Amino acid sequence: MAHRIAFHSARAGTGKSTIVANLATILVVSGYRVGILDANLQSALMHQYFSLDVNHPFPTLNQYLLGECQAQQMVYDVTPRTTPTLPGQVLLLPASTDAQALEQVLRNGYNTDRITDTLVSLIDQLQFDFFLIDTHAGWQERTLLTMLSMAIVDTLLIVMRLDQNDYQGTGVLLDLARELEVPNIALVLNQVAMHVSHEQVQERIEQTYQCPVMALLEYSDHPTLVTQNHLFVLKHPRHPLTQSLKQLAMLLVQTSPMSKEAGASEPSSL
């Protein structure tokens, strides 16, 4: 059974997509079969991390939502080609970067029950160990797909920065997730300053939101973090950020349905 995890944030620019892409890569290095759904229709980025050109007329999530293709047609093997070959596999369900495609989806809407049933069936059919959903930020009406994502996952990770603009929005997202009865909810604090006490920050955030902090990622000004044309953890395996992401991956493995099954392993060295 796949561990289904949605990543959400109150606003754009929290580093959510970077975290999703690199976590998936760490899991693939460890031999897991990972699916990624790019539900960030307003700012689709996931294809860039895995060098998939969605400008070609290939089926994407947008076409599926409009009923123009089957779910199986929007699945692409984007496993990074490395030496040695990675033992796992990552399959991406991308979104289109075409503004007209987004507008058409928002204008026409989509059948949420059909999408929910189809995604659950597809996850089982493709035998994923992990299925990661990168949602679009916010909680307005047009984030219906985000709410849908919350409804089918085992775990919701809300990515936030220690910024005043994130505080209220994170509280709203937590209320929504609790109303939808998401089984497991946790926070991921990103871009935390190195000079502050991480223990005090974690304690304060957990008390404020009555929600556990699963990971605390330090601020990094590494120039390659602002690009989406490569996977940071493969190029910088010894960087502190890579090590922190490996710890987060380990926690996801330990809390997955596989943790009770033989063969579940901790993330391997990159």
C-alpha cells in the first residue's frame, strides 16, 4: 500500500516543490517506487526538476481534468539517469504550463468524485510505495484540487517559512485539514535561520499550532537552490540540506504502511 502524502503551503515561494522533487529522489535512491502528482496548476514546476518537456503535445493533468485523456496517459517515467543506475523509479503526472490550459480548467471545472476514485485506483494499479502530491498554494476557491488531494492522503505536510505572511494562512490550512480528517498532519519549517535555536523554534511552533514539526530545514543561499533544472540532492549529497531532507525521508518511511512490512528500509546514501 502506497504512503500518500500531500505537500501544501499557505502561499507561494515556501520551497514546497523543491522539497517534493528532492525527497522523491532520495526515496528513489533507496529503491522505492515513487509517484508524483503535480497539482500545482497555477505554477507547475515539477517537470523542470526531472527534465520533462511539457511544451510538446503530451497529455498532462490539465487534459485529464478536461476529460481529454485517460489517467494512464499522463504518467511519465522521469527516473534520473545516473551512474550507477538508481534502484528505484519515479513516475510523474505533470501539469501543463500553458496559461490557456489552466484557464480552461478553472472555467469548466471538473468532477471531483471521478478524480478521487481514479487517482486511488491508479496509485494501486501502478504499485507505488510513495505517492507525493505537490499542490498549489493557498486556500481560495480555485484550490479545490488541493482539498481533493487532502481527502485521499494519509499524511499532509504543510511547508511554512518563519514569516508573518505564513502564520495566519498556516492556521487556516490546519483547520481545513482537521475538518477533512486527514489522518496525519505535520509541519515542515523551511529556510530557518542558522543562528536561532532550532529547539526553541520547534517548541514555539508546535505550541502555537498544536501540530508536530516533522522537519526543520536550515536557510541556505546555495545558488543552485533557486533553479528547477536539476536535483539538488544528487549534485550536493553532503550538503547539510541534503542530510536534513534524508532525515525527513527516513521519517516518512518509518510512518508509511510499509513500516510494518518486511523489506522497508531507511534512505540509502546518495
